[in-house]
Amino acid sequence: MPATRSRTTSTRSADETGAGLLGTLLGVTAFLVVLLFAVHVVVNLYAASTVTAVAFDAAREVAGADGGADAEQAAEARARAVLGRAGEPEVLQLSWAYPSTDGDGAPDVVELRVRAESPSSLLPGVSMPLSSVDRTIRVRLERPR
């Protein structure tokens, strides 16, 4: 009996070679751009949360010490130490105020305004959402009534 050869036929035609390459390349590029933006947002939200928490602790510390320049300097030094590189003066600006809320002229709250730049710069020179933190923390001065 003669040997029969099986013929393998391809279901692809010759003109479809490499047809999925462009679509795959665009899909992977779009995925990476979305992933990069998501990481940027997460890092900036973490930075905003950390700066806000440290600022609240500093304002609470000053309010507990009944205000004053010495308490401000100690709280600011502690905040900058906790934040590390993000606490450097060119990145983090702190401004203190002591407004009166009841109209008698005596300070009633410690108000700390914090402005900080985000540690994540996706595209240098391009303004991105969530790229800076600007918070105002208000804590009542601790005084006996």
C-alpha cells in the first residue's frame, strides 16, 4: 500500500501576516499610559494625606502649647523632620495665624496653612491635577473656660 501524506493547510492567508501588531502596540501603549497616570494619582493622594496629617499634628501641638513663636518653631522642625525630603523649605511652606472666632480680639484658634509640592512629577513643566497640596488646618487653642 502506498504511503499517504497528509497535507497541512493553514487557515491564514498570506496577506494577514503581522495584522495584529499595530493593534497590540496601540493597546499596550494605552494601557501603560493609563497605568502611569493611575500611579501618579495614587502617589499624589498619599503625599496629600501625609502632609495633611503632619500639619494637623503640628497645629495641635502649637494649640496645646498655647501658641507662640517657640511652639511654632518646635512644631515646624518636627514636621519637617517627619516629612524628610518633602519637608524641605522649597517644597513645604507653613504659615501660622491666630484668628479670633468669638469677636473679643483674643486668639481662639491656631490656623496653619500648608502648601507643598507633590513628590511625583509625571511630566516636568506640565501642570497635572493633584500636583500640589494646599490645606488650612484650624485647631482650637486649649484654654480653661
